[in-house]
Amino acid sequence: MTKNYILITGATSGIGLACAEKFAAQGNNLILTGRRNDRLLALKEKLEKEFQIQVEISCFDIQSKDAVYASMDKLAHLKNQVSVLINNAGLAAGRDNFQDASLDDWEQMIDTNIKGVMYITQIVSKWMIENKKGHIINIGSTAGKEVYPQGNMYCATKHAVDALTKAMRQDLLPHNIKVTGIHPGAAETEFSLVRFKGDQSKADAVYKGFEPLHPEDIADIIYYTTTLPANVCINELIVTPTAQANSYLINKLN
Ligand code: NDP
Ligand code: 8X3
């Protein structure tokens, strides 16, 4: 029997990595992407050995339209087998007042979080249309539901992901394609280290005083949304740590 592939963007770390491990443990073949090829190679070797699955890796910067198109072209021989696309690659860069924020940071977030999703999903949604089925899962954020102070452009990009998720669900409706938005709150990954440009103490402070989500918590939920009957689609889920009420209110003990 031909096995399906789960395509996960940003699988070298955090939520994407946890998804790769979860779907692999359930016997799925994987297509994993990211910019850090050493991590992709190590993950492929580990998961293939541990779970006897096929893992294809594709190393590219999702900000580059040309790189996305070239990489997806090389994967097109698998297009009939891609059953799930998890649009996970993304980042926050900086946390500054609107008037002080770096335009480079803003452009990086727009190019990664919005344009990256746009490039890859247009290609894969066409594959899914040919297959007459598929499931697209977009990782938004609580930041895509409410703006928080100094979150400006990151929040805007995640609001865009939310809007694109709704748009995809409408336009792909005739093609039997499920579209799910997952909106996590604070999850301890490399996210804050990236946001604060390698400042470990600033990153650690984000998760002090409460128990954040772990990437595996989100991966379990994402996996669950793919296990439902063909007639059932989870449109969206907002998932926070118990200590978090919304994008800006966290009950910290210290
Ligand atoms: P991590 O920093 O741990 O992982 C981010 C992943 O995205 C990495 O695999 C990284 O791979 C990839 N990525 C980033 N930029 C690019 C790029 N230009 N091209 C290709 N891949 C890229 O963070 P998380 O796991 O936390 O983040 C995953 C998603 O979850 C993001 O969309 C984030 O916005 C969202 N999110 C995170 C939350 C959190 O609190 N952690 C909460 C809500 C949403 P590489 O560096 O190898 O390219
Ligand atoms: C990531 C969570 O609260 O840092 O989307 O924006 S937050």
C-alpha cells in the first residue's frame, strides 16, 4: 500500500520537531523542511531508524519564492501522497514599540510568516485538489487573536495567518480539503531565543513563574485533528497554558 506523507515546515526545532516525532511514531512518512540542514539530516536518520518510515528532507529559506518553488518541484513526485501540510515555520523578531521597531525585523516576519505560508500553500493546495482531498493545518498564535504591547508586526502576521486560514477554508471548500488553524499561547521552544536574538536570559524570563506549553502538547493536538473522520473538520483551536488567559495575560508566580 502507498503510504501518505505529512509535510511539516520548520521541523528543525520546537513545535515542528515535536510534530515530526509524533507523526513518525504513528507510522507516517514525512517531508521535513527548515534552513538547518544538519538538523534535518540528523532527524531523518533518527526517525527512519526508530520508526521504519520514509523521511524526505528539503532545506530552504521559506522567505525565498524561488527557493520554495525549486524545492517543491523536487518533491513533486510525491504530490499524490501528501495528505497533510503543517504550515509551522515562523518566527518573531524583536519586541519593540511600534515607533522603534526594526524594519528588517518586520520584513523578516512578513516574509516568513505570511509570504512563506502563501508560497508553499498555493503549490500544495493544487496537489491536494488533484488528489481530491487533503488537510492544511496553519500554526497561528494567540497573537493572531489579540494584539499585545510591543507585539505589533508579529501580531499582524499572525492575524494574517488567521485570515488566510479562513480564506483557504472558503476557497478550497469545493475540493474536499480540510483547513485547521491552531493558535497556541506561550510554548517553550527556541521561539524566544530567536525573538531576542540569542539572549538566553531574556528568553528564559518569558517562561519563568508558570508552566508554559511544551511543543509536544501542541503536536498531540495537531495530530488529533488529523485522526477525525472524513466528514469532521476542526476549524480552529486556541490552546494556552492553564496559567494564560489570552495573548497578554499570564498568571506568573514571580
Ligand atoms: P522555533 O524557533 O523553535 O521553531 C521555528 C521553526 O521555523 C524552525 O524549525 C525554523 O527552522 C523554522 N523557520 C524559521 N524561519 C524560517 C525560514 N525563513 N525558512 C524556513 N524555516 C524557517 O519556534 P516554535 O516551534 O515555537 O515556532 C513554530 C511556529 O509556532 C511559528 O510559526 C510560531 O510563530 C508559532 N507559535 C509559537 C508559539 C510559542 O510560544 N513558541 C506560540 C504560538 C505560535 P530553521 O531555523 O532551521 O530554518
Ligand atoms: C507566540 C506566543 O505570546 O510570544 O506566538 O506571541 S507570543
